[in-house]
Amino acid sequence: MTSVPVRRVQFTRRRLAPSAKTWPRWLRESKLGWEAIIIYTALAVLFGRHTVAHLGSVCSCGEIPDSWEIAWPFSWFPYALTHGLNPWYTHSQWAPFGFNVAGVTSFPLPAMVLAPVTWLWGAIVSANVANLGATVITGWATYQLCRYVSKDRLAALVAGATVGFGAYVLMQMWAGHIVMTLFFVPQFVGLVVLRYLDGAISRTRVAVELTLCLIVQLFTSAEIFVTMSLWGGVLLLLGYGLGTREIRAGIRNLILPLAIAYGVTLVLSGDYLYWALKAPKYAIGIGSIWPTDLLSYVTPTTTTWIGGSAFASVYALFNLGAETDAYLGVPLILIAVRWLSTHWRLRTSKFLTAASVISILWTLGPALHIAGKSTIWLPYRIVAGLPVMNMILEARTAVYTELLAAVILSLWLADRRRRPFAKWVAALVAALFVFPNLADVSPAYVTERPVPRFFATNIYRSYIKRGATIMTIDWSESSPALMWQAADGMYYRLAGGYFTTTRPPGWTGNPTIIDLWYNTPQSGDGPELRRLLIQRHVEDLVVTPPGMAVWRNTLLIAGLRRPIRVGGIYLYRRSW
């Protein structure tokens, strides 16, 4: 079968905007989009200048539990692969039983790409590079898609910035969710499909490019792989229903390359999928925990430059931390509504309108929440309980609405026939409404990550033997132990951990373990703690000064006395 002729597809009928001719030739002819990379990198450095100045001692994230695990995968995956270990199951955490890494939000591909950085400067530096770099790569991928659709570089630059520095990326960055901030593959999948429908690439090439995209996405974020696949299927169905006869033929011809791409991806990732399917399904029902409030689309987050502080009381009504990331801003919403309504007769407008409505309904979840209160049921309730769907955190799918808004913004800006100056003013205002405060970096995005001298230097090597199992207190979900282990290159194992919302088998059913998890010692924990140290083959117990203040009496009852005070920590050595 032949590909669809270029002349048949609407996106390719537009010529380059006149402003494109003013670009230097090396930029105008570059397919890489250097202008976007340079500008977005400058904005990222400006935004994260404090992190850039202290890459190894601060985190470009907030003070929440998930952010403490941010550096661990950057150390684990290179360590596992260079030592001949199974990367999908680790005994470095939750020793001696270990836990299934494939069943949690890990990101092996970024960890391996940044392995040289980790070996030279440490895992915390790699985590900061990835977290700040996510704004650049997400914005750049959005720029590439918008440039192809609008044929206007300037319009694509503004549109890409609204996603790269928008609410979704920034809120996920605040949480330390690198697995979510690196959102760039869906844009390239869309670009590949559009080029195929335009007849610019063959069926063989589209199969190869889609395979590469799928593999990169699966080993960067399995969660985005799933939502991207579901969302891509919805868009293809919409395109088939609303498209011309030629577009429908192109979508039918795309079925085989898509099947090949997914088949090859599943074969090449068989080992990972085997371990992922064996993992406990800890995320079932997680979507309903963080519902998206309807007001979150127009209410600035607390870290948004314009309106963040003024609307803090409204935001507090539905503040769900990192998962409140649907904010688009009133200007961008008005621009999208304006373009869609004035171009309603175009198939493109009908397609983008339908896609936006479905995306919003997906993000809102099974029930409509307004100002923190649940009201009516929504259509998503029909599918929310289905397998796979019941493990999707609906709030995170807001990024697809954000991406659609960026595409519409680029199309609106690219039309220079009416009031171009007013359009650019409105577009820049829309971008500013979603931007973080570039003038004064919010403390929410930069938190200190001090490492005690015991672990920051080689002192630990004089007291802890390689491969020994240690336990740390405090041991809670906000424990810095994972960060210390990552900084020390997996030199020792941890009896305990985090990286999963539930404790793995072998670490459940014991009240003392729960007390350790929540850092709340209770009467009776002393003897049980001693028994736990023996049963888990713990060789050394590390207690931080804050942990000592909370657990001192319990440790005494457990028979642990005369710790060594060294390198900023208390060390109990096999005294049980």
C-alpha cells in the first residue's frame, strides 16, 4: 500500500510564516531546533540557578517523601549492570529480602545515560541535571511538534515554553518525580505519525521510529508508556472518525507498523515485563486518592509567578501537592477557546476540540470535584475500575491537555492575518501566567540535602565492611538513607528503604516496623527492635542526631548502649 500524498493533509499545506525568513540560515535550516534548546536551557539555568551553583548539596525538588529517593536509581542501575546483577530486583534496600524494582517508578534509561555524571560527581548531581533538564527536553519536544503543525518557529517557541515550564513539569519536579518530568516521547510519537500521514516517511521508517520511541519511553517511564499508548489510541480513533478519506486510509495503513513497533518493544523488554508482572500491584485505586479539581485549571499554584500568592486560599481548598498540576491559566484557556470557535469548520478544530474534552474528562476522573468537594459522577467512572486503568493516577494525565493547549496556541499565533501584535502580547501573557517565579527562586523548588561527614567522606569505610547490612534511624519515609546509599555507590545494604508506597513482603505485620516507618516509638518497641536487628542480620545501626532524640529510650530498653559518635552520626556496632 502507498502512503497518503502530502497534498492531501492539511497540516502540510501551510507555508513557512514570513517571520521564519528572518532567522539566520543555520537556524532556519536546522531540524534540531537549536533556538529552542538555547532559550529553554537559559531559562532553566535562570530558574534553577541556586541548584546549579550547589549541584551536589541541594535538590531541585521539595521537602516531601518521594523526593528523598530521587538519586537512588541513578546509582542503582549503573551499579547493577556493571556488577552483573539483576537490575529489576535489588537486595540493596529492604535487606535481606529485597524488593522488585520493576514494580515501582524507576527510570533505567536516564540512569544509564547519566552514568558518567554519576561516576564523576555523584548521584545527587545526576538527579539535579535530569530534573532541571526535564524542562528543556520537554519544552524542546513540544516545540518540535508545534513547529511541524504550525510551520512557525516563533509560535512553537512560545508554545513549547508553556509545557516545559508549565504546571505539570514544575509540580512533578517539586515532588522529585523524574519518571514523570521527562515527558518528551509522546510529542515525538505524534510527530512521527503526522509525518507518516503526510507521506513524508515510509511504512518501514515509521515502524522503526515508533519502535525507538516506545523503547525509550518504556525504559524512561512505564506509567507514561501506558497513558501515551491509551491516549494515542483515542487520538487515532478520533482522527479516523473526523478525518478525510485519505487520512482514514493512512490510519488503516498505520495499523501494521504500530503492531510491529509494539511487538518488537515487548520482545526486547521481555525481562523487564516479566519482573513488572511479578511485582505487587501497589498502585491499584491510586487515582481516586488525588482527584483533579475543576478550579485547578484556572487557579495558580503556590509557586506560579503571577497570582500564586494572591490565590493561595483558593488553591488550599484542593491542594494535593505534586498532583495538582492541571493549571493552564485563564489567558491560555481563552486563546484556545477563541481559536477553536473561530475555526470550527476545520477538521483540525473539531479534532482538537474533541481531544481536549476527552483529555479533561480523563484528568477530572470518576467524579467532578469543585473547591475540594465531590459533586456529580463523570463518564470516566465507567472505565476507572478496569485493569490497568485502576492503576493510573488521573491527575497526571493533565499534561496531555497542556500539550493540546500548546498546539492550539501555536496554530493561533501562526495565523498573522489579523492583529498579529495583539496576538503576541496575549501569547506572552499566557506564557507568563504559567511560568514559575524566575526573579526569586521559591524555596519549594530547592531543598538542602546535607550528607553527614560519616557518609560524605570515606569514614564509613573504616567502620562498615563492604556489603554489610545496616539500619538507619530515623527510618521514616523521609529518611535520607537512600540518598546516602546512592552517594556511597551501593557500598552497603539497607535494612529498610522507601521507593514503594507499601513495605515489601518480609517487612510487614510487625508493629515496630510501622513505628519505625512513621518515626513514632511506642512502649514495647525496645525488645522487638533488638529482635528485628537480629532477624534481619543487621551488622551496624546508624542513628542521626534527630533520630537519637526520638529513639534514645527505646534504644536503651533494647540494650543498645555506648554508641560511637563519629562523622555527625551515632553508630552502634553489633552490640546486640
